Amino acid sequence: MIDSKYFYQQAVALAAAGEDLYQRAWVPATSGNFSARLDATSAIVTASGKHKGRLSPTDFIAVDLQAQPISDGKPSAETELHTRLYARFADIGAVLHCHSPSVTVISKALKNARAITLSDYELLKAFDGIDTHDTSIDIPIFDNTQNISALADQVDAYLAEQPHCPGYLIRGHGVYCWGKDLESTMRNLEALDCLLHCELELMRLSH
Ligand SMILES: CSC[C@@H](O)[C@@H](O)C(=O)COP(=O)(O)O
Ligand SMILES: [Zn+2]
């Protein structure tokens, strides 16, 4: 049974996040999708094909963790990339997917790389569980595909081995990022985008 008041609150919060992300040019031209956990077995996700900077609370669908809709409408084409994260990690409360220029460019520039390592940045401390710049984390990069179930399987297999990872890139496509709630997820996404932008600048300087 869906708690309609909680659904509405989460939808309003995700729509506001969408406006913010659109202002940053991170979700151009209907790209991106957002979700928030409703309870142990369900989440709300953006409807497919909507402009993510101009969402209203009716542009969200409730789905179970097998990515099947449990309210009216057509959920995001990439719903399974959200629901598999909620299924794997009980402490995840929100997931944001964006197509920002920095993540799209770096994922292509790194061609066949399977991951990008972020080391010795003060901003690493924005991620949960990190309390020093003197560390490094790997952000995996998966090749893009229109087979979302296959991609969800690859991501899930990676996270089974490397659970302490705040997000991943899809080559030439974008980023998925998560956190314990929407505020943490926005913080993780902002830090990840900034750090990838820094890496891109370093690559430019070294050429
Ligand atoms: C506008 S192309 C982007 C889509 O193919 C997809 O990657 C995307 O992010 C949005 O898909 P959606 O089904 O609206 O959630
Ligand atoms: Zn996308």
C-alpha cells in the first residue's frame, strides 16, 4: 500500500532537485532520471521522457524493486538501474542520474578505462566514510548500452565486490550517484562532478 502523503513529499523534493540540476545544465533535453525510496520494497521514479527541469508531482511513478510499476504511468527507461541499487543497499534513500558535460566528456576521453581513480583531493571528504584527503577511490566506468538489464547486472556485480563507491559513469552517457537521502545524494553528486571536472582540467594541462 503506497503512502500517498510520503509519495507526494518525495515527488516535490525530487522535482525541486530537478530544477536545480537543470540550471546546472546537468539534465539537458529530457535526459536524466531521479528516484527516492518509499519503503523496503518500493521507490518512486521519474516518468520516462519528461523534461527533468520542469517536473510536477504527477510526473512520478511508484515501482517495486524488480522495476515494475505499482502506480499509473510509464517509469523511466532506466528504472532498473535505480531499483537494483535500492535492492542491494538497504541504506540508500535516493538515486540521481545526470548527463553533465564533465562526466560525459571524461568517460569518453578515458576510452577503454574501466575506472577513474580520484586521489588526494580535500573534496573526497564530501563522501560518506572518508575523513582525509590522503586516500583514493575508484569510480567505475561501464560501456553504454541500450540493454538496461544487462547493464544493471554488470553494475550489481561490481558493487557486490566494491560496495564503498558513491557512483558510477556510463561511457558517453552520464553518471549515477546515490546516498542515504536526497540531500546526501546531491552532495555526493556535486562532489563527484567537481572532482571529475578537476581530472578533466588536469588531463587538458598535461597535453
Ligand atoms: C534524452 S536521451 C536520454 C535517455 O536515453 C536516458 O539516458 C535518460 O537519461 C532519460 O530517460 P528517461 O526514460 O526519461 O528516464
Ligand atoms: Zn541517461
